[in-house]
Amino acid sequence: MKLVIERFMDKVHIEPNGCWRWGGSLSRKGYGFFHNGKKIVRAHRWSVEHFRRLKIPAGLECDHLCKNRWCVSPNHIDIVTHSVNLQRGRNLWRERSHCKHGHPLSGDNIMKRKRGASTSNACRQCTKSKRKQHDKKYRDRIKNESVGGSNHE
């Protein structure tokens, strides 16, 4: 039976930039998960605690200095408060010049979108296109229900 460290390192692929790419399970947000022999833990946290021989104190969190969530290199992770992690974080929206569909992210093509208590920016052209698709699906569904629907008389 392999040692925990051997199982961990079997899932690590070292990149030219020094990142340790996690090759095991990833969460929806891109963080690695690992079974440490007792329970499932976040791979980057386990790496920091194992290789640096320190326990991450309550109230602090890992900041990936390389900005790669899949990276588990203990040298690429700093232990910081949540507010410091947010301040250091990249705002990908500000760094992009075009949305994923190629529309420019400038001028009149940027709109504010409210989700719960937070507000974010959105591509106006993509938002209009999604709305049109949604409306068409809704109209088609209503049309199909009225044509093939039951008669309630």
C-alpha cells in the first residue's frame, strides 16, 4: 500500500513555470481534492500543511500567488486573510478586452447585472442574444401547449 505522500505526488504534474498541476479530482471551481487517508481535503491546503509543516489557522485561507486554482505547489501558496486574498485577486473582467464570443467589452456594450446583493458587468450583446433565445423557447413552448394541449371544456 502506497504512502499518502506517494499517492499525492502521483497526481502532481510539474509545469515549466513551477506550478504543480493537480491531476486528481477537481471541484467545479477548479480546486483539487485529495483523500488524505482519513477524509477528503483540498489538495492545495494539504500540500501547504504537509510540505511546510504548518497548520492553516482558522480565519486564514490560501492565496494562489500563481492564480492557478489547480496548482498545489506549496511555494505558490500564501496564507492570508480573506480580505487580502480578495485584494490580491485578479479581476478578470477588467483584464479582458472582449467577451468569450468576441464582442468588445467597452462603451455601450457593457451593462450592469444585479445578482442578489452583488452587481457585476455583462456583455450587452450576449445578454440580448440569451434573452432572445430564452423568449423564443418560451413562445415555442406556449405555442406547442396551446396546439397540442388538452381541452378543458
